[in-house]
Amino acid sequence: MASLEEEDRRRAEKARQVALFRYSLIQDLLDPTLSTRQRGALCRRIAAAEHTDPFGRQVRVSRNTLDRWARYYRTGGFAALVPEPRKAVPRTPPEVLELAVALKKEKPERTAAQVRRILRQTQGWSPTDRTLQRHFAEAGLNVPPATQTGTFGRFEATRANELWTGDALHGPKIAGRKTYLFAFIDDHSRAIVGHRFGYSEDTVRLAAALRPALAARGVPESIYVDNGSAFVDTWLLRACASLAIRLTHSRPGRPQGRGKIERFFRTVRDQFLVELDDAATERIASLAELNRLFTAWVETVYHRTVHSETTQAPIERWLASIPRPLPLPSPADLREAFLWSETRTVTKTATVSLHGNTYQVDPALARMKVELVFDPFDLADIEVRHRGRTLGKAVAHTVGRHTHPKATAEIPAQPKPDTGIDYLRILGAEHDARTAHGINYASLLEDHTRENHP
């Protein structure tokens, strides 16, 4: 039973990955400022290009399909893009697939067709090339072809909040722990719209930098990031889909387009980090103090210094280009964007499990697949959704974990209480006192002999 539930969960997660892939293709088509002709031309370009699907395959998507997905999103939001997971019974014996994987790992240059020939020769039977290709992709054995280098021109967004670029920088050690800086730069003005030092280079720390940026600086049309683990987490794509932000990742080996954030990081090293020598970092007692000092430097120095390329101070150029009044996301929309979600199958007893916790849901949902939406720092408050509709709360039944495994706290572990007792130092002092006038070993031996031979 457990294996069937795990298979259902795996299929549901694949369906969610497919939905994220569909959104990544149509996000540009959802721009309300496009004319019908512009949208049609863009749709044809997307349909003419090859795309890497969630399973590593190169696919083309027809214009009719793109239009259909866009209609789905406009009417039902992101949930409408999630395909209903198919229930298929595997027909290929697992031992054959294991042998196929072993042959591929033995010589990665073997194609699926070559593996099929070997299986037919040695086993008398083989799955199709397509089945082998799909299985290799699921096992992470398909190596993408090397990308070609090219020449790239200088690009700059035409207005503020058209494009934000995000990246991470290794920072100093504070309270004995390594820090990392997440930052987002506005491409047009070079203003730093969001930033935060954290103790981990993970999704939670990325959200801590991005969420205040969206609340204070507005919602950008696009966000451009690299392929670091925090930036490729499905949470970020879900957040962007909720706020209708186009999310673009740089292609591996082709970092073009991130030059402005890299140039900013060089300025951070030259003007901010250079001042944090060992003595200075010892005076910074907490991460909050480091972030306070960095904010002070950004707002009083960087933002108000004329940029060599734009010939304007970043904050002045940003303020001169934003719409008035600045459209900001509502607190409810912002909260929704930064919630996490996972798919689960409700048991016949109307319960679901999430990271070791058990929750009771509406009995009408028994045996159905539902989406559990939650704050990663509060697993006691779980919202249950099905096909985009909210169906109440999941009532905690057995709770052993209160936060998501990825939601690690940044408060350093408290040191163990110090008793003030240095046992070895005490022994050393006692030894020094006894040997202040030397030790008469002959006297000790004489006393010992007298005690044993009266």
C-alpha cells in the first residue's frame, strides 16, 4: 500500500512540474499590454523553438496548445495548468529497467537505441526507445548537449521594474558562522530593490530578500536569475506565477545578462566587505546588525552615488521611472505568493501526512489528491485545496514537526551553560602548590616502607 501511495505522490509531483513548465512557456503571452498581432508573433516564436520539458526531453509545443494553456490560466489560474495525473500500471519489468540503467551508466555515450539492441541480444526482449529515454531522463542520465557560445550585445531595460536580476554573494563570518548575501538589482536604474544577509544559501533566505522587495518596490514584470539551488526551487516559480511575474533562468555556461548584479557585488566587496576585517566582524554581534549596516551603506552611499553608465544616482533614476502611484501587491496576494504547497493523496480514513505529521481532512476527500498549502514555518496551519478551490483546513492530529525541513532557523545555537569550573586548571594549581618546595621522593618511599613493615 505504501508503494502505491508513493507512486501516486510521484505522479502528482510530475503533474505539478508539468504545470510549472507550461507556465514558463506562456508567461510572456499573458502580458495584457501586448496587441493581438504582437501576441500572435510571440506565440509563433515560442511554438517554433525547442524547449526542455521537466523530464529532460527536447519538445516543441504548437501554437494552438499554447493558446489553450493561456486560456486555462486566465480562467482558472495556475491550478488549471496542472494535468490530472494518469494512473498507469507499469508494464516493463523493473529488473529490465535496472539492467538498462546499468548499461547506460557503464557507458553514458550509449543511446537508448543502442541499449535496446543490447537488451534484445542478451535478454531476448526490450522496451521501446521512447520508454528507455523517459526512464533515463527520470534517473537523471540524459546529459544535455553542450551549448554554443555567441556574441551578446549590451542590454538595458527601458524603465524601472521592467526587469530585476537576482544573485547570491558569499559574505563574512558573523558569530562564527558563514553568511550569504541575496540581492536583487533593477536593470534600468541599478537600484538595489531587495537584499538580505543570511546564514544559508537556500530558498528561505532568498524569500527573506525578495518578499520585502515586492512589498516596498512593487512587482516587476520579469525576474532573471541563475541556476543555483535556491533559484531553481519550485517555490520561486510558484511565487512568480501567483504574482504574474515572468521568471527566467540563465542557461548553464551562459551567464550573459547578469553583468549588472555581478558589477554590484564587486562594489560590495570593494566598499563594504573591505571594511569588515576580523576586528570589525567581532564587533558585529548578530546577523541583524550586519543587515542594518549593509542597509545603511546601500541607502546612504550606493543609492546616492552617480552611476558611471547611467550618469544618475540609482535611487533617483528608479524614482524618476516608476509609475505614480506605485502599484504594490496586497498583503493577501503577497502572503499567497510566499506560501509553499505539496500534493498528497487522502487516505480512506480521511487523513494526510506531511513531513511526519498527520492531519484530518474532510471525509468527502477520501482517496482524492489534494494540494496542501502552508507557511513553511508553521505546519500547524494547513489549507486544503483541490483543483484550485479551497476546501477547508487540515486539522492537526499528530504533530512532531512544526516547521518544514528546509525552514531552518537562523538563530545560532545557544552555548551550553558555563559552570565556571576549570577542572584541569584546579588540578594544575594544586600540583604547583605541592611542588613549590620540591617533592622528597625518598621520604615518601621511607614512609611507605614503614607502613608495610613495622
